[in-house]
Amino acid sequence: LQYLKANEYRTALATASPLRRAQRYLQNVGIWECFDQKIGGEDVRLGKPEPDIYLTAASRLQLPPQNCLALEDSPNGITAAFRAGCLPVMVPDLDELREKLYACVESLDQVMAILS
């Protein structure tokens, strides 16, 4: 976020969570003020995986969606960003899944190494 601000990128928080809850969490870690625009689930009619939240974010940033990189941690978020015409980038939130995983691979051909 510091890099984005230093390089004058416009930023938006587009969360399916209620904005008040997101604000509490992000203020606690000191990054709430890093976003130029903030959109919560209550600000759109249809939630992810529908594109509404990303279309709203792009509009508020005064950017066409195809000029917006969307950093997402969920399949529904990736689908929403894609449907909006944004450039989706997956940043998986493995912390909540890590304890359930036997292994994590980037492609199916890496499964063979687990089997041996």
C-alpha cells in the first residue's frame, strides 16, 4: 500500500464485508486511510461473484474497469473482478486453510512429488 501511494496509484477497498467491520480491522492494523475509496457489501445490490462491487469501485476511482488491478483472496472475488472487466490477481488467504492442508501445490504435476 505504501508503494501504491508513493507512486500515485488510486486505490479502493472493495469488500463483501460490512464496511464498519472492515474499518475496525483495518484501523487496528493502520491501513484504513491508505484507500482512496471504500466500498462495502452494503453499498451494492448484488454481492460477489456479481461484478457490482468492482464496477462501483472503478466508477468511484474514475477509472475504466480494464485499467483496474483487482487483488483477491477468494474464487468469488476473482469471478466478480473478471465479470467487471478488471484485471484479477489471486492472493490466496491460506492462513485459514493451512491447518487443513496436507500439502499445497501450484500445478497438478507437482502432486507426483507428494506421492513418492
